[in-house]
Amino acid sequence: MLYHVIVSFGKDKEYPFKFSQSDLAESSPEEARRWLDKEFADLKCEPSSRMGKVLIIDKILNIARCGGEQRFIDGKMWATQFARYTALALGRDTILVDVEAFTIGY
């Protein structure tokens, strides 16, 4: 199976990532959640919900927004790791992280 993660910051600002099953086998969904938790805290992201409960999709969207487009333009390890852990955490083969609209599509 091939996994596709696209992080979009608007029209003509899409950053695609592709992973094979073996690429993702190096990590676990639990490791992905720990990494996302750490990045959420390190980037000082604010919970989207007024109740204070933070869902995994809220973490992913906030991390992408607070991390900023430049990390994806540079295409360095952080952006690849973000996309990989997003695929692992959500367990879907196709994921669109639309930062501008603040939504995740499958």
C-alpha cells in the first residue's frame, strides 16, 4: 500500500509526501502520537476547542500552522517526519492537511 500526505497552505502551495508500507513500519502509531504531542507543546500551539480537549486532527492542523510553510518549502527532515507521523496517527492512505481552511480530508 502507498500512503499519500499532502500539506496545503493554499492554491499552488501544496507539499506532497509518499510513503510505502515499509517506510511506515519503522515507527508505530503510539510513537507518532508522542511526536505530535511533543511538537504541539514545543511550538506552543493553542487548543482549538474551548473545552481544552485536543483531538489528534487538531494537533496535526495546529502543528502544521505553527510550524509554518517554510518548513515544508525547505523539505527537510521535520516536514517529512510530520507527514509520516500524520499518516501513522490517522491510519489513512490518503490525507490532505489543508492548513488554510484548517481541515483534514481523506
